[in-house]
Amino acid sequence: MIFYSIKELLLLAAAAIAIDWIVGDPKWPTHPVIWIGRLVRLLESKLAPELKKNRPAAVKGLGIVLTLATLLLSTTVMWAIIWAANAIHVWLGYALSAWFISTTIAVKGLKEAAMLVYNPLLSGNLDEARKYAGYIVGRDTDQLDAREASRAAIETVAENIVDALVSPLLFALIGGAPLAMLYRAANTLDSMVGYRNDKYINFGWCSARTDDVLNYIPARLSGAMIAISALFSPSMKAGRAFHSIYAFASSHPSPNSGIPEAAVAGALGIELGGRNVYFGVPSERARMGWPTRELQPEDIILTVRILYCVSFILFAGVIAVWFVIR
């Protein structure tokens, strides 16, 4: 039996946050997201022959098959692992649940990725900053200046406050490790096939829309928590963060990503968005925020602080609820 009570789910979520703060993304054994990615590529390769000879509507249908198969397999395997652990001993079930939930969030990992861009900027090594920025964004980074490399890191951290913290944790609070892994599988699908290019616009349609639906509520909660986080820093403005969400979030091409990015832009008093280049082709992204000053590398540190503050709000919140209902 692995249907945990609300109190157990609250403690598992708190433990997962703490594990991620301390351990971060595990280097061994292989991260679950890597296994999910391998599953996606395997299923895609099996469906590839059919993609070449079908009409757009049929390709969309195959994309639905890919999405459902990935979500079902990821969730079922996770459920089976936790069930087997509980059959051995309930505390083994607790331990594996907390650990697997921690692998679906990435507070420490986001900080480390952002610092790989920030530290070279601090020492004036722009080439290295560009290289590490290229690891976390899909845009071309070989011509970025210090401001644009900083923007890439800030936007990545801001967007992933939803994808790598709030969303998986909320799903864990509903259904433990299996539901958290379902969310992580959906998010991985979106990052791999959810593109609006010739190859994936039809095949990845279901994956992209599924990710949009699952992130809808978490993104809006994230915006509120980002604004609340601004209350704890004299250099940030909570009211401006809320106003920025209202004014700019809807102009983002994603129904969800614009919320945390607009909130961070408003809190810091900087402008996010603007000109990006993808495979040599310029693309103008909606600009968000009312810049009171020029964006600078130090804003990476401030954004990471917001990330950690949101994680602390979540940690304190689940512990507070546990005390109230215990």
C-alpha cells in the first residue's frame, strides 16, 4: 500500500526540498530524467517511420501516443518501485519517495548552472560565460555580451522556478513520487519535442499542450511567491513584481513562462526578453518589466536568491500545514 496520507505527503515534500538543498541533482545512480529522455527517444525512433508517411492530423495522433506512453510508463515504473520498497519496509518506502521527489526538483542544480555563467562574467571571461549559457538556453550564445549572457541565466532561473520547483512539488503533495515523476516526464517531453518547428509542430503538439496544462496553476502560484520573496530584500519591489505580471506576462509566447519572468523583471527593476538568435535567425521576444537600471551580472545572484526564497516559502508552508493538521 503506497497511498500516503496528507500528513505523510507533507513531510515527504519537506524532506525532498531539504535533500535537494543539500545534495542537488544526483550524479549516481543515473538521474531519472535521463532515463525518461532515453525512453522518449526510443519511442520516437519506433514511431519515426510512420511520421514520414502520415498527414499532419495523423502525426498529431502519433504525438498523443508518445505522450501517453511516456507518462504511463514513467508513472507506473515509479509506482512499482515505491510499492516494492514499502513491501520491504515502510521506512524504505518513505526514504525512496523523498529521494525520488527530490530528483524532480532542482533548486541547487539551477543555482550551480547560473553560477557557471556568473563566475566567468565576474572574472571577465566572456567566452566561458557564453559556453555555459549555451548549456541552459536554446538560443545562440556565441555572440552574447555580458548583459545578454546574464539575461540568459536570469530567464532560465526565473522560468524554472515553476518547472523545477513549484510544479513538481505540488504534484508530489497530491500523489507522492509517482505523480511528481509524471509531471517531470511531461516537462521532459515538452523540452524534447515541444517545439514549433517543421519537425515537431504536429508531433510535439500534445506534449507541449500537456506541459502547459500541468503548469497552469503552479505558474500563477509561482508568480505570487516571487513577488512575496521581494518583500525580504530592500533592493526588490513586491508591488512592482505583481504589476509586472499583470502588464507583461500575457505577451510571452508561453501561457505560463511569462509569469515568473515578468515577476522577476518587476521585482528587480530590470527588463527581460528582447532579441534572441536561434540557429542564426534573429527573433524578437516580448520585453517585460520597467527597467529602472541596466541589467547586470549581479542580477543573476538576486534571481537565485528569489529561487531559494520561494523554496523556503514552500518548505515553511508544508511544515506549517503539517503542524496545523497533525
